Amino acid sequence: MKRWPLPYPMYRALQLARNAALAGEVPVGAVITHGDKIIAEAYNSPRQSHDPTAHAEIQTIRAAAAFLGQERLGDCDLWVTLEPCAMCAGAIVHARIARVYYAASDPKGGAVECGARVFDQRQCLHRPEVYGGIGERESVTLLRQFFAERR
Amino acid sequence: MKRWPLPYPMYRALQLARNAALAGEVPVGAVITHGDKIIAEAYNSPRQSHDPTAHAEIQTIRAAAAFLGQERLGDCDLWVTLEPCAMCAGAIVHARIARVYYAASDPKGGAVECGARVFDQRQCLHRPEVYGGIGERESVTLLRQFFAERR
């Protein structure tokens, strides 16, 4: 059966998630694209960096905004291997990210299709286009492996 | 009529909010205390810093975690002049902040008593003690003045 290859940004985000696992961090990776160019990439690293806000999404948003020299990223898309949490969904709104592509859903910590559903709140000032499930199988495998090794 | 004086951390957070206004940023200030010591303070500065995540709360959480050299701030309290948004409420959860004191409610962007009510989600891993209304009058005056001058 033919399977479409992953779009390169999600392929790269999954590579970054693997790097997170190697560093002992929950394997989540993210990249931000501007047109067809990757302008920021990061993996989840709150332990290493002693920074509870150092999720992959927050790091890429900060790096992309610094790179473009502006507070808002309306022409940018975010690719991330796990459904964003409330903190990261809120940052996506503040940054005005155009599209969010994520791989695996996160019933325990997600806040897009699960939990706080940040983009669905009536007060939400910006709703990105959201596409879930791209690279889901690969991301779920990485996460399961990481937690299985730690049990 | 006697009025109790503000606790010093909120008085300081309001000073920081005034500094934000002077810098052309929405006037919000925050401090983090560890015992009776202020270990981090910041004002809202996304425009100045080209960083959509640079709310006062995120900056103080990052600074306090760096100062203590640990990802979690379970012995710390956050004092902020405006109800935290979804991004900041999520960061408060990740950091395991013990108590959150805030001055003014924010029906437009708040996510504690308004909107996404992040701490009330069933999936929420940590619920800080929350105290609203301390310094509310001072904070509302600052915010109204800031927006009135810009209309």
C-alpha cells in the first residue's frame, strides 16, 4: 500500500524529538517554517535547561520572532510532534501563527482538541488553522518507547 | 476608613507594571517570592523584546528557575497585576508554583477565572492556591489610563 511521505518539516520535527529522548527529555520536537524555509527548530528541554517553559513550541516561537525581529509570526507555520499544551497553545495565539500541524494527540496534557481547548474559547483572539495526525504513528512510537524504558 | 496596605510583592509588581507603561507595553508586572525574598521580577515586554512569550509571568518563571537551578518552583509564589492568560497559567502549572496572587481580573484574556480556566481542567496536573483582587484598584487604574491614552 502506498503511503505519502511525511512533509519535510514534520520529518525534521521527529528527528528533533529523537534528540530530546537521547538527552533524557520527553521526546517532542518542533520547527517553524516561513514560506518553504525552516527558520527555527528545537526539542523539548525543560530539565536540561532548568526552564519549565522550554517546550519545543515555546523555544521555536521565541527563536523565530527573534530571527524575524518582530513579535508576530502571521506568515509562519508551526510543526510539532505532540498536541500543544495550554502554555504553548496560548503562545501560538499571541504569536498569531497561521497554521499548526501536529502529529500525536495528547489526552493528558493537550489543550487543542483536549482539555482547555484554547483555540475554541470565545475570547480567543486568533485561531490558527489546525491539522492533526501528520506523523502520528512515528511520534506515538517514540513517546511509548521513551516511557516504557523509564517504567 | 482604614485600608490594609498592599503586601510588598504586589506593591513591587505594580511598580513594574508602571515601568511597562512607560516603555509603551501593556502595564503588567510580576514578581516571584521564595520565602520572604523576591527572587525574580519583570514587566510585560513582548514588543520591546520581539518575543510574543515575554509576558511578565513567563519572564519571572524563567528567571526564578534559572536562579534556583531547577525546573520546578514548588516553594515559590507568583504575584502579578493581571489575571494570567492561558500561556502563563500553563507555565504556572509546569513550574508547580505554590500560590498565585493577582490584582485585576481579565475577562478578555484571562484563563484562571475566565475563558479556558486552565487550573479547573480535569487533566490539570497541579493546582496552585489562587488569590485574586489584591491591588485590583491600582492595577485597573493603570490599565485604563494606558488604553485611554492610546484611543
